[in-house]
Amino acid sequence: MSDSAYTEVPFTIFTDFGSSSSAKGKKAVAGVNPKMKDKKLTVLKIIVIILAALILIEGVLYTLLIPSLAAVKMQFRGMKNVPMSELTAKANSLGMSTWMQFDASKAAAAFGSIPEVEKVTVDKHFPDRVIIEIKERETVAKTLVVTGGKAVPVQIDRNGVLYTSNTSSVLKDTSIPVISGLPVTSVHSGMRIPDTYRSLMEQIAQIRELPQNYFAAISEIQVVPKDYGGYELILYPIHSKVKVLTDQNLNEETLKYMMVSLDVVNSIEPDVIEIDVRYGAVSYRKR
């Protein structure tokens, strides 16, 4: 057969033998629904948020709310002579057992009613603590007031406020002088001595601040009102039967002068019963 007997037939050769399996793989990947995936993530986020909220609520409950509803914790500061038993009894009478119930103003008034207390500061600290700062009165003198036929020991602070106390340490303190002759016939809460004698309490307070305990040598200071106003003082030394008459200006110099005068006069005149140091010159009176 000659070459001219062959006829060319056009055809195409396909070389992508894996096209069928690749198409199936692509179809399988495309089968994951993106909407379903987003929905799962959203649910997961919601669960995390709910758990976080529950943890936060629990933290608030246990650290803030529950403590504020528990028994209030009261802390007292500044006491020296006021017994804790008296403060505790006063706290129990308030009827405010939790921090939320606690009324600072009512508490301050209650603790301030204690005779020995001058000032009260109440600070509430969330969630369950209350700090009560007590400022006690500074007793500078003591006196006796006859009430119902009975002599009652009464204390006086540097502002002239009268108050009673069962504190034995104050009553036995030799640095606190006994004052007699004050025009006081009764004692009630917040009562003060007359204005005329309040400067004397300030003078006594200043003397008590000195390193020397001058009042340990004096058993009594008697106030003697003058007919034309003002007053004078009679000092009664502990170790002498001689009384000392002075003016109303009581200070360290007066007490030193009194002691020196007592020594000199007793060495010269043993029968002296009174020394007068009012006018800068010593005079005395014998039996």
C-alpha cells in the first residue's frame, strides 16, 4: 500500500488521569458548612462569658456582700482608763450586729455618753470593719460632792467638766490634786464648774505636765471665794500641819516658793500654823 493510502485522523490526548479523584476531594472539603462552624464558636464564647460572670458574682458575694452581712468587727483605740467591758456592753446595747446595720452617728453618741470619754470618732471600713477612736478626758483634779447624804468622788478635766468614774487608778494617783471649796452640789452629764474656776484647772494641767510631781506633796487645795470677786487658794502640805495661803495664780514658781518658805519658817518658828505668800513677801501666823 502506498503512502497515499493513509488518512490522518485528528485526536486529542488527555493527560490529567487524576482529575476524577481530585474533584471528589474538592467536593468533600466544600461539604463543611461555614455557618455551622461560626455557630459553634459563638456557643463556646457564650459558655466562657457565663462562667466568667459566675466566677465574678461568686467573688463579689464572698468578698463584699457576705462579709457586710456578717457580724461587724469593732476595733477600739485610744483607751487608757475606760474598761473594755464597759465599751463592749455599750456596743451590745446598740443592736447593730452587721456592718450594713451599723450607724456611725448613733455609735458615736452612745460611746460618747460614757463619763470618761471626751470625744469619739467612728470610721466604717467596707466590708465588715469599724474603727472606734476613743479620746478620754484628762483628769487634772478631783473633788468630793455630797449627794443624798453621801460624799461621791468626782473628777474634773482641764476644761472644767465634772464626771464620775470607778477607775481606782485615777482616784489613787498622787499627781491629781484634791480640790475643795468649789460651789458644786450635784453632778450630771456634761456639767462644768463655774467659769471663775476653769482657769485653775488649766493651771493644774500645766503643772502636771512638768517632770516634777509637785502635787504629791500637797494633800488638798482649798478654793476660798473673795467677797469682791475672784478667789484665793489654801494649800495643805502632806508632811506639815502648816497651811499656805496664796492667790489664784497657781504655777511652778508658787509651789517652789511655798516649799522653801515652809522649810525656813519651820526651822525658825515651830508653832506656825499658816504662811501667807500672796504678796511676794512671806508672813506667817502662829498658834
